[in-house]
Amino acid sequence: MSEKDTNKDAEKERKKIKTVKQMKEIMTEYYIAAKNASINNKKVAWITSGGPVEPLIAMDVIPVYPENHGAMIGASKMGVDLCNKAEEMGYSRDLCSYARSDIGASVTNGGPIGGLPDPDFLVCCNNICGTVLKWYEIQARYYNVPLFILDTPFIHRAMPEESKRYVSTQMNNYISFLEKICEKPMEADILYEVAQRSLEAQKLWQKVLDTAMTKPAPMTAFDAFFHLALIVTLRGTQQAVDYYQNLLDEMNERIEAGIGMVSNERYRLLWDNLPVWYRTKWFSEKFASHGASLVADSYTAAWSGCFHLIDEDNFLESTAIAYSSVYLNVSIDNMVENFKNLKAKYDADGIVMHSNRSCKPYSLGQYDLSRIITKETGLPVLIFEADMVDERNFSEGQIENRIDAFMETLREKSV
């Protein structure tokens, strides 16, 4: 091996985030526990990624996330086969690939972990999209289990008082539903402890994301996509708190040592929409080859962006409001303000928008969003079309050409 290759390997090793190993171990243990829930007299609930998980944790129910499973299917490049299975069953290819791959996995025990454990009940919150309503209704019928739906009104500017009362009432109904299913009362002191841990984990996760404000950034959005898993699946547990404290400590060590994830970082970009799970490495390397670091995004911050609305002394009511206020449940005006804040916070030079065939709520307003952002901030925007799980909607050559052209625009602008 040449000295050049040796140095290259050493630099690659130096850039590795060590906490990745811990994440893999925790997620493996989590899925083993979920698969063996019935043996240990525990219940399993399937819940949407934007749903209020804290009451489940407080009732000692194991939460399982079909969307997180969909991301794993995509990253494992198993999405096409499972989506095809759902399409053979009569589901349109135009539907969300998370839903299609989940439906396909249910009837085949497919996917990287051999299918999800059967649910005892389902919890659906429509703050992320309307598709989840029908998706969870389908799965509730398939598994013949109860379904609780938490309906969150869309927030155009601010949340009116009647909407706050509406979702607060539903949170109380949610607790009653869980008490009936689990055949035991909700312990207020246990819920309070879970709420504190949830808040602490969310704050730590935001601090982790904030380390990318440093130049060079010690991590990118592509790293954040991976490390997001625990704040989704185990929010409210001490395990999540400890993990994000460890990750934050490692990021701070990298900052002290001057370790940037992208060598010779020259451009700092923002990402909008879900990742292209089967091509995260390709995107990471492609942008890095241009000296571009994706330092922040609208997706990963969704699990920490509303924690300031939660009052642990008035947990149920304030949580109902916080869960209603997530990024996908607000207007274009609010999204524009979000990107203005991200631009200033992370000193961004441009925005990359994934026009995601599967996620209509996330994608339909992007052209308006990009036009307004460019007009008000001067930030150039790249929009490319793909899909988060279904590789049939990905054209490497076309997207590569668009990235190259976009980066050339940035270079000319910086001269």
C-alpha cells in the first residue's frame, strides 16, 4: 500500500463517528425486545413517527415505528421488492413508499429484520400527513387490533385556542384508551419522569445538531439521518438521554480536534425533505467532492423543534400543542421562517430540496418555498426529484448533472 493510500485510510478512520457502533447495538436490542414482547408479557404498539410516544413509555408499552422500518428497508435496498408486493395487492405506485413497503413486509415478513412484531394496537397522529390515516386503518384491519387516531388541526399562522382545546381533549382520550388496553391506570409520577427524560433527550439532540454551526462541521445532515433513530424510537427513555449525551461529547471532542466531516469544507448547504435512504452515502460523497457540507436540514430537527412548547408540569396539554406544531403541520410562511433561521444559524450558502414522490405534504409546496426563500434571502436552491424508499424513481445521471451545475453556480457566486 502506498503512503498516499495509507494516509487516506488514516484520515477516513479519523473521521468515523465512534458512537455509530453504540447506536447499532441499542437498535438491535430494541428490536429483539419488541420481537419477544409477548414472552415478557409486554404489549407492542405501532405508532406514527410524529405521534406522542411518552404515554406509551409510561405504560411500559414497546413502541414500534413502521416509518422507521421503512427507512431501514430503503437503506437496505429492499424497497422495490416490497413496494412491488403491495402493488400486486392493488395498492397504487403513487402511494407513499413507506406505506407500500410496510404493507408488503406485513404479508411476507420481509425487510431487513424479517418483518415487524405484530402489534397489540396502533396509534396514529396525522400531524405529518393524511396518508397515515388510511395506512394505519389498513394495518388495524389486517392485524385485527384497536386503532387510536389523534387528529391535529393544520396551523396556518398561530394555533387558535379552540384548536388547543381540541387536541388537549384528545390527549386525555388517548390516556383513557391506553388505560383500557393495558388494564391499568396511568401513573402521573411515571408519566412526569418520562416527560422529563423526553425533554432532556430532545434538548441534547438539538445540541448535537447545533455542533454543525462550527466550521468545519463535525457532522453532516447525512450523519444526523442515521443518529436520528433513537430520538424517534426511544424518546422518553434514559437510554436515549445517555446516548445523545455521549454523541454530544464526541462531537465536542471532534470540534476541539478540528475534525470536519468534509475535507476542505468550502460550502455549507441545507437539506429539505426526507433522505433518499438507499443513496445517502452517494449524496454525501457527491457533495463532499465539491467541498460542500450539508450542515442542517428541516427533517431531523422536527424531533426537537417544538420542545420549547412543552411544560413538564402541564405535560398532556402542552404536549398536544407541541405535537400539533411539527414542521409538516404548518404553513409555507412558517417554513420560510424556519429556513431563514437555519440560514442565519448555520451560515448556509444554499439549499438542496428533495422533491420526494412519496411525501406529498413535504414536497408539493417546495417550488413556492424555494422561490420565496431565494427572493428574501438570496440563497440559491437546487430541487431534484426522487423517492425515499423506491429506487425506481431515482435517476443517478440526471441528479448528478443537476448537483454539478448547482455547485458550479455556487462557485461562480463566491468568486
